[in-house]
Amino acid sequence: MSRTLAAKPRSAALADEAARLVAQTLAARGGKPPVLAAVIATEEVDALIYTEQLLKQAAAAGLAVKKISLAATAGDAEISATLKRLSDDSDVAGIILQSPLPSGVDRAHVVAAIDPSKDVDGATAANAARLAAGDLDGTLLPATAAAVLELLRAHEIPLEGRRAVVVGRSSVVGRPVAQLLTLAGATVQVVHSKTPDMGAITRTAQILVVAAGVRGLVRGEHVAPGCVVVDVGIHADGDRIVGDVDAESVSAAVGETGALSPVPGGVGPMTNAILVLQAAQAAARHAAA
Ligand code: NAD
């Protein structure tokens, strides 16, 4: 059996750090808590539950939380106007636009209405450009991608000089994970839905990050012994949540010298901890400005 890359205790330490920053900010704002706002335009139950959990964690860190629920039929104009209003509100320190969006809405177009200094999920072109330029200083990162790196660091997985493979190239997860791993000194290859023979490449990985959105895509035959595997996938399976990795066969194949992040308990809770921390950091920067 492989080592388990759990989010705890690091995610709890990040929550403490967020609470400490918010407390400092409160003093600077005369006791008025900064707001984390989540805009949600879906009726998908999983997304609604997820947003409630995230806002609960933000409230536990001392942030005021605001949920703005739009109809699942909302269009670009209404979503953009909502994000612009929150961007202009000096009490709002962080803004999250929850997925999925109504069909036909162009995510890249609407996120342009988010003030980059409040973009706590690193969704805007301005923050993506800073990451692409290798400027991590104060940059708000895509939270899930940042969570993958945080999980690897929390478990002291060396990155410099390692061969890493990322499955998936979305702007939300795969691409920023590849950029962050490269900045950390790994040699990175990205595979995606058009890659022939994914296994030939994933078997060369010392670190494998899987963000394909396909349940159980990566199995034991796709990994080498000793590989460290991070599973970003989230799929509801009745009462359970499973990932993009077939945990049983992959855990056996990577063996005792390898590792696997659990689903649930891995990237998911670390992502929430990063979102709340980035909101607290954004609030602290606003209060100091
Ligand atoms: P996406 O659908 O936007 O992108 C999926 C990527 O995987 C694409 O680049 C595609 O080319 C690639 N892909 C699809 N099928 C493939 C295949 N058969 N072989 C190789 N590559 C393939 O998804 P996303 O938003 O990047 O999310 C990926 C997964 O991560 C989903 O399961 C999602 O639910 C999960 N997710 C988890 C968190 C979290 O906090 N843990 C956050 C965001 C997304």
C-alpha cells in the first residue's frame, strides 16, 4: 500500500493562518469584517452544497460571507453586472464565481468583471498573466492548482529536478498546475484528451497530477512504482465521492515507496483552505492599501 497524502493537518494550519490575518484586518477596519462573496448561478445540488461548505469555512476564519444566487438561466450581462458591483464594493475583499455557469455563458468574458485584487480563485486574465510570467509574489492563484502544490509540499515531496506529468490542460486546474510545477523546478509534460497512449507518458512520471474529469481514468497499469499521484477529480457515487484515479489499483502499483492523495480528504479540502487563505490575504492587502 502507498502513503496517503491527506490535506490535514496542513489544511488546518492554513485555516489558522487565515483566521490570524482576518483578525489583524479587523483591527485595521475598525472591527468591520471584510466580505467574501460567492456568486452562484446553478441549481446543481453538488455545487450548492460545496458553496455552503466553503462559506462556512470562510465564516469560521472571521470573514463575513455573502452568497449571491442568480437564476440558472442568468446571462453574461447579469453575471458581469453582479461581479462588477461586488468589485466596486469596498467592503468586499474576495469574489468567487462558482461553477457550473448557465449554458451559453462565456466564463472568460464574465470573469473580466472581477477586480483582479479580489479574484481569490485566480480566474482573471490579469492573474493568469502574472502566473505565466512566473510572478508569484502576491499573485492570487487558481485555488485548486495551488492546493496541489501545497499538498505536495506539506508531504515534503521533492519537486526540483523531478519528472512530472499532468493529465488535463484546463485553465482552472491542469494548465496552472503545470506552470506551478515548472516554476518549482520539475520537468513537466501535459497529456490531454487528444494524447495518444496516455499510459506511455504517465508511466514515466515521478509525480503524476490527474485532473481529467473522468472517473477512474488512471489505473494501476498507467503508473510506475514509487510514483506520487495527486487525484484532483471529484465524482459523486451515491453517498461516496471518488476521483479520476482508481485508488485501489494505483495504490498497489505505486507501492510502499509511492503515494496517493485521498478522495475525499486530499485536494478538495486543501482547495477550500487556499480559497479562504487567499481571501484573507486579499482582505489584508486591501486594508493596508
Ligand atoms: P475540464 O473538463 O475543464 O478539463 C479536463 C481536462 O482533462 C481537459 O484538458 C481534457 O483534455 C483532459 N481529458 C479529458 N479526458 C481525458 C482522457 N481520457 N485522457 C487524457 N486527458 C483527458 O475539467 P477541470 O475543471 O480541469 O476539472 C478536472 C477534474 O477536477 C474534475 O473531476 C473536477 O470535478 C475536478 N475539480 C476538483 C476541484 C477540487 O477542488 N478538488 C476543483 C476543480 C475541479
